[in-house]
Amino acid sequence: MNKIFFFFYFLFSVLIYFTALPLLFLFSFKTKYKDSIPARFFLWKNRPLKPNGIWFHSCSFGEAKAIKPLVDNLPKEILRMSTTTQTGFGAVNEYTKESRYLPFEPLLFSWLKPQKALVVMEAEFWYLLFVLAQKRGAKTLLINARMSDRSFPKYEKIAWLYRQIFKHIDEVYAQTELDKERLELLGAKNVLVTGNIKLSQLPSASKVLEKPSALLVCAASTHKGEEAVILKAFSDLKKEQKDAKLLVVPRHPERFEKVALEVENFATEKGLSWQRYSQDETFESDVTIIDALGELVNIYAISDIVILGGAFEPIGGHNAAEAAQFGCKIISGKHYFNQKDIFEAIEGIAVVEASNLSRRLLQYGLLKPTKIKSKTDITPIMESLKKEL
């Protein structure tokens, strides 16, 4: 450990902490931060994790969900979890009640207990987290590591900082060979390419649905404002492809009624038939509202084209791999910023502006079946962790 760097980094983090306290106090009254800020910056109801476990740290909801294949292969009694976001906490708390919000770095000195291993997802580069965990006996792992074209130049400018961080990371598991090369340029050692672990365990169909002989279009995980765009595009398609059918799967169940009303008005105006899946589980109508939970993967399995919601509005997108595993033709909007790593691992996704959806759907014959091009193998990570049990 570089003691001089450690000393100045610690002083700087303390300065940031005390400078930000008034603002943090005000933000703690916002609903979004009412649990995370008091826990992370004031240790409110945030006791230390039990010692001698396997400690996973992930930031977002997506990252917290992605570690499930690893978690499922470890004894529940040794699981320890931390996160920094409210949605992330909701996800990790399902794995074990030994789940906490990660305190801000200066507070880790009194909070952090010795663990067998620390496993950090993707880009949570907290220097004191790695240093203190390693000094107190934990093997330190960075998993699903990546360096995008956009972020790498920024990291390079402060490579001196990341070289200090990587001195305290024992093993790095990268998504691609290019990620490995870039991470090594920043000082990472013992880097192994395992692929994107978000692709290691995709949900499978729970039942077999009977596919109609018509062209089947699935509007998947749609959000407010997206149904109107998709219905307009489908109306244009219907003029050319008379037997086409549309299945609309709203993302949130509380929107089922509003979307059903929108579809009813659309169908009446266009002279089309429509139905609710909860009342009729066939797909005889022109448009079917899937107003039931847990059916999306089953529907992907029989769909010809998937219009993937969450990206025609600035939502961040949804996991395209769930549909790509069936070779569906996929059309997405451009706002898939929360799913960039998944999209990069899939070949054939058509990304369009919302205004161009109709034209792209009419050209469905030119769309390519999607294919997951990145293989994932979490075996090396599991072997490393089991050595610590």
C-alpha cells in the first residue's frame, strides 16, 4: 500500500464528506433518497455486516439481479450484500437479510468487518473499499468488468488513480478481450475474460403457447407514451400484412387498464378486433393486451418480431437478451442507455427513432434474427470463491 497516497486520499474523502453534509441532509428528505442517504452517510440503521462471509457489492437494480447465478451457487448463510441505490437494495435484500447500504468511504474504517471475499460488480471503483477489505483478510474480485469506448478515455486521464485501486484487486473478470486490454492498461492484474454475467442465466419459457399462423408482433415492456407510437406503426403494417397480430405487454401492471382503454379506442377507430389475455388466452384478435404477469418470456418464444419498450421514451431500455435467445427480430428505440452492455452482446438489433418505427416495421423482411454473440462462463468466478469457503 502506498501510504502517502492512502493518507491524502483519506483526507480528501473526509473533506468531501464534511463539505457535502448540509446538501446530503436536505436530499435525505426526498423520497428517492430517504433510506439510502441516512444509511450511507450517517450510518442510520446501518449496522455492519456479519464477518466471515462472501460479500457482494453492486450498485444498480440490474447489477444486483445479475449476480443471482453466483448467489444461487453459494450457501445462503455466508452471503453478505451491499448496494448504493434504493432499487439495488430492494433486489439484494431478496438474497439475504445481511444486506446493507454501502457507507461513504471514510465511514468504512469503523463499519467494515473482515470477510472471506469481496466481489464488486462492474465499475464500483471505491479505493478505500478495496484497500480496507483486502487489509482485513478478504480476497478482492472485480467481476463483469468493462471499459466502453466512451468511458475509457476518461479513465485514462486519471490512470494514476486506477493504478492505485487495482493494486488492491486480486482478480478481475472482464466481459471481452478489449475490456481486458483496457483494464490492464489501467493497472489491472490477473484479468480473465468470462463474458457478461448478465447473459449467464436467462429466464426460460414456463409453458408452451400455441403460435398463430399469422405474423406475430410483440410490443414488450411498454411504458407511457410508447403504446401510441407502436399502435400507429402496427396500423401501417396491417395495411400491408393483413394477417399480422399485435401482442401488447405493458411493463407495469398498474397500467393494464389505461393501456386496455387505449387499445380499445384504437381498435374501434381502425375497425380491428381486440381482446384481453386474462379473459381469453388465445391470440385470435388483431390486438391482444397481455394483462397478466410472468407471460413475457413465453410470448417471446412464439414471436416473430419484438418491439422492445423502454427505449422509445428516455427510460433506459430493457434486457434484449430475453428475446434474442429465441432468435426474434428486435426493434428498439435509441434510449437504451441502461442496457448498452447487453445490446453490444447481441447481433441484429435494429435501433430506430420513434418517428421511423412505422417505416422500419414495414421493412420487417430486411430485419435479421437476433443472436447472442458473447458466451458467458461464470465457472472461474465460482471456483475462486469456493476456495475461500
